[in-house]
Amino acid sequence: MHFDGTFRFIGSVDPEPLVRAVEAIGDDAWLEHSYRQETFHPHRKTQTIPLIYDDDARHTDPTTWPRYAQIEPVLQPVLGKIRAANPPVGAKGDDGYFVRIILTRLNPHAWINRHRDGGDTLLRSHRNHLAITTNPLVEFEVGDEIRHIAPGEIWEINNRDEHAVRNKSDQARIHMILDYVVPGERIDDPDGVVFG
């Protein structure tokens, strides 16, 4: 979603329960779903575990995958912070919803090339990144700003601006991406006004 700026800080949580929950899913899970990295060239060096996700990029009625139940109890503080940062529109606005939640792993010494996100649903949802496993040699670039997102930090990114990630370390970087929709929200996108 487009907004003025590049990064918007949402909040922080204790990353350790999430680290343990992701480790409990097991390493084989990273190899089960390859659609995202096979379909979207910038993500070819990543691996994905879908939690709430649909290959057809729908904007409503998302599919909740069985693994979501494993991680959902420790995810509640994150979900609450994102909801609080994006209240309903108007006095009688509908509550927002998560249209996608995925785990993404970027391998050591790998990168995600500069790109802009497109497609209807990505124009209309708040793209939040939660750092789970990372280190200071991982750089996240949006527009002309580069930052390291520390473990437990939640940042919304302006995914309509060019963005890239570089993992200069010997360790994999694991983020959770949470796309949140506020129904009826007006979005002043560079390509025209859209509504959540």
C-alpha cells in the first residue's frame, strides 16, 4: 500500500516465542510450497511457508492453512498491534482482516532485487514485516532508505515504492509478512485512488 514515506513503525514484540514456533514447524516445511518463488522473479531466492494465503491473490475470503493453528497463539500480540495501528474507517466501519500471512526465508548471501509490488490486493492492503530471525548484516531498502529490522520489530513498508533486501550474512533471514485490509479505506496510490 502506498503512504507518505517508506517505513512505518508498528511496534515490537518478544521474538523468542515466534522463533520457537517457527523452529517447531520443521525445516521440511520450507520446501513444500514453491509457487511464490517460482512465479515472482524477485523472490526466487526465498522460501515460503503459507499460513493465510491463496495462489490466486484474492482480496477476500482468504484460505487459512493448517499450520496457522500452530503459530496463532504466539502471534496474537503481533495481530493486535497491526489492528491497533489500522482502525476501522468511519464510526460504523467494518473490522479489518488479514488477507495474507506468510513466513519467508531469505538464504545466506542472497538478495531480493528491487521491485514494486503490483496487483489489486497488494495495492489495497497494509504490508507489514515482522522480523523473526535476522542480524545486522541484513539490509531492507525501501525507496532511498535502508534499515535493519531487528528481531521482534513490526514495520509496514510502502510496497508501491521500489524495495529490495540483501542478506550479507552467513545465516538465513526469516520474516513474517502480514497483509492487513481495512475495508473502505481510501488509498491515494500513485496510479489512482483505490479503496481497501
